Amino acid sequence: MLSKRIIACLDVRDGKLAKSVKFVDTKDIGDPVETARRYYEAGIDELVFYDITASSDQRSILLDVVAAVAAQVFIPFSVGGGLRTVADCARVLLAGAEKVNVNTAAVQNPQLIADASRAFGAQCVVLSMDVLAVPPTPAAPSGYEIVTHGGRTRTGLDALAWSRRGEELGAGELVVNSIDADGTREGYAIDLTRRIAEAVRIPVVASGGGGKAEHLRQVLTGGKADAALVASLLHYGLTTVAELKRYLNQNGVKVRMP
């Protein structure tokens, strides 16, 4: 059985580490480069860096920050935000990232997933999905809708259908970010994560809502996630990487111990 992964999420706005609740009330909370180095030294399995206003501001990602983080860590490091073309993805990979996260641009142009997968390999292409719980409609029968532009734009696109389409196009991994759970520390969206994990054959990363170690255990078991993103738990010093892994290991979840 493969080990489950814990991934630290670094949301970056204007070069500073930021955190929001349900994609609003965003606050600057620190330096992403120093934070990345600290989490790496603590034994985190992976890091993901999101330039959270690149898409909404219609600008390119902050490559200098990407390069600075990449120089500090020697674990898988993925980057997203404002990646609209294969050339954008190539610049991020050349700056030191191992994976690219596509989100808004992939919804607008699904061929981007296929083109990036063909250019760099599926293992480098992560489809990141921002998902909002909604009343079921003919367009979104699952009751989960894809939202783009950092939570600002409703698409009417069904999340389960989009996850299957992303896999077909060549994404090697999915990040499922629940807008409703984001920053609440009340637990991951178990039903959403499980339904998407059951709909695809590629790894699924749960994102949004982690508030204690038990939440990770729940989403990695009942939610069938292959990995869990954490942000507030670590950013605000509520726990440590070692404590999270120790709890999971003691409660039947296989993880790489630091």
C-alpha cells in the first residue's frame, strides 16, 4: 500500500504568504520562502504554491518567488496560478517546480491539459479544482460546481464530470479544494472527495478544512484521498508535521515518518 502524503499549501499574494476563509477575508501572514524551508526541514512530503490573484488579476505568476522557494526545498513542489499556456508551464518548471497546477485556464481551454501532459508528462500536470456545493441542477447533477478565478466565477460545470474529463485529457493528479470548507478548520469535504476519488483512477488530493489530525485521518480513509493539503494547521502553529504524522501512523494510516 502506498503511503499517504501530507502537502503544505502556500497561498501567495503579492509575494507574501496569505490565508483566507472560504476564499474571502484574505490576510497576509508571513514569508513563503522562509515558511517553505521550515516545512521542508520538518518533514513535509510535498509543497504546493498558489499565486492566488494571478488569474483574477490577468497577470503571470511570480517566478522569482517560485525560484526562491525551489532553491530551499528538495521535495516535490508544485505551482499554480495564472498558468494559461504550455509556455507558462515551462517557465514554472524551469524555475524549479516539479509539477504545474492548472485551474481557471484549463476550464476555459481544456486542451491546455492535454498539451501540457504531452509536453511534460502526466506526472507533471495537476488539475486543481475549486468546488462549491450547490443545489443539484441538470448541468451540475452531483450538487458540486466548479468555480474559477479564485472563487469569483461560477461556471455551471459539474465537478465529477470535470474530474473525469481532466483525467481523460491527461492530468496525472487532482486537487479537490472545497470552497465551503476552506479555512474553516471544521474538516474536509468527505463526500465530495470520496465521490471524485471513486470517479477517477488518478491520485486525488483533498484540500480545504483541515483543523486537526483526525480530519486528515477521516479524509485519507473514508474520503479515499491519496493526500491531504494543510495550511492553517501549520501556518498558525496549531500542530507540527511530526505530530500529524505520528497521529496518522498510530491510527492505521501509512505515512512516511520524518
